[in-house]
Amino acid sequence: MADAEVTPPAAPASPLHPFDVLLKLDQRIRERAPVETAGTQLSEIRGRLALRLGSWNLLFSMDDVAEIIPVPRSITRVPGVKRWLLGIANLRGKVISVSDLRDFLIDRPTPRLPGSQIVVVRAGEWDYGLLVDEIIGMRHFGPQHRVPSLEAIEANLRLYVIEAFLNDNQHWLAFDTGKLLADPRFLNAAS
């Protein structure tokens, strides 16, 4: 009698992190997106993380976002820094700075609401947490949605906006986190 081959039971699936869910959603949408045609740039097809910051709808490149986390219960205040640098937090053993993005941009603190989140962006080996009002999800825009001028955008925000879109009477601003993380004003938070 031959030995029957026994396969071990499958390991239970671990719950997906919310960021992984967004990545899977982005992948499904890109698979269904029209094939890239001549003159169409990849940035016009690729999804972007949509979030709300005050009255603004911002778009972050998924390449810039390391993860999205709830506002940490414990943010350790750092003495002698500007108000917009809320402090530092422990993210699974790694220390990250946590900044109020709206307070940095227009000198008005973000109220912490139940939907508030921290978008963690990465520059080299450093992670920076940015407090935002809420995460909306993924958004995709084509060339027909592009706004030709950025002149109507507030000056403090315009420094970091690379392009804007209009869809369903809402403006969406593509935010360049690379410009933010290279800005000496952001990097030097000492008061």
C-alpha cells in the first residue's frame, strides 16, 4: 500500500494592512485602464492617493507614500521646535517625526478629528509623518482633467503643487512631497 501524500493545512491569511488594500485597488484599476497611447504620460494613468487637508484635495504619488497610519496615541513633543512639528513617534521600533502639514503650509493647525491620519513619506532612509484631515482613497485623472494654470492656488501651497486637475467641479492638486522634504524651511524646524 503506497503512502498517501498529506498536504499540510494552509496557514490562515493574515489581515491586510489598509495601505496594502489601497495598493491592490490601484493595481486593479491600472489593469483596467486604457492602454497608454502616444502623448499620454504614465502619471496621467497611474493612480494617486487622494487626501483632504482643510479645503484642499491633495494627490500624493504612491511612489512617495511608505504607509498610512492612524494618529499615534503618543507623540513626544520636542522642545524648541516650531508648532507644526508635533513631535516624534515610535513606528514599530523606528522613530519618525510627525508634522502638521496644514500648519506648516498656512500657519493654521489641523484639528484632530476621528478621520485624521498620518501619511508616512520617505526620503532616503528617513520617514516623515504628515498629519492630514482624512484619506479619501485612490483617484485617476486623464489629460482632459488637467487645469492649464496653477495661478489660482494659494501661494504657500503652490510651491509644492506640480499640476492640478478638475473633475466633478472639484480641484485636485498633485502635491510634490519631494519638494517638501527638500525645503530648508521644513528640514529646519528649530524655532
